[in-house]
Amino acid sequence: MIKAFHMDDRLIHGQVAISWTRSLDINLLLIINDEIVNDDMRKMSLKMGVPSGVKYGFRTVEKGIEFLNGPESKKYNVMALVNNPMDAYKVCAAVPEITKLTIGGIRKNAPYVYDNLNLDQEDIRALKKIIALGKPVGVQPTPENKFVDVEKYLDKALQ
């Protein structure tokens, strides 16, 4: 069962490893990204952040979608993780079970949109497409933080 769909440029880090996994009883962290699947060094560093007793997996966007829509994912409490808005849109568009996208942060050399959220126009368009699917998009670094819907901030950034 998909318990959370989260976007953060850091993917697995303290807030995911501790707050999210404990709060939602996550027992599988699934990283969905085409580049990381083939980057053994990056996978090794991400594995170090996985808490004891929690399984992890790395999938391409296509294989991640296939897994999330398949029967195998129902055996776990899954937190699926992406690190960019384009991958987030592809997964949201193809996986009906995902009801919202939470964002920890996207820190890159792009205009400031909201707290820990720097996005270029392509990123903003991808997030607007997720919203158009009827799936809220909001900044929520931890489950204890309030979900802050970013639609109005995206609209301002497009102007």
C-alpha cells in the first residue's frame, strides 16, 4: 500500500529515515529515478540512510510505476521517493493510488518559489499538471509539519 509519495532532492535523509518511516509505519522506501538505478556509488550512499528493519529498492520510473500498480506493492507500507517534478508527474499520472505529493525540498539554482523550493518553469509546469490531475501538491518536510499547498505559489511564480 502506498502510504506516501514524496519529492526531495536528497531522497533518503534524516527526515525521511526517522520522521516519515516511524509516523507512517513505512517498511519499504522505494527510490524512483532513471539515473540513480545505474549509479552504484549513489545507491550505496542512499542505502546508508535507510533505517534498520526497513527494506529499500531502486527502480526506473517505468519499473517504479509498474511496481506501485502491481500486487507486490500491497505487501508493504511504501513510501515512494522522487527527486524532481518531472518524475513526480509521470508517477502521479500513472498510479491512481497516489492521492497527493508531499515535498521536502528542491534546492537548485532556480528561482525561489516557497520554503526550500526552488523551481524553474519546466518544474512548475510539471507540478501544475499533477494538480490538474486532482492531486494536491504541498510542502511538508515531515509528517509533523502542516501540509502547505503550493498551488498559489506556483501561480505567482508563473507570472
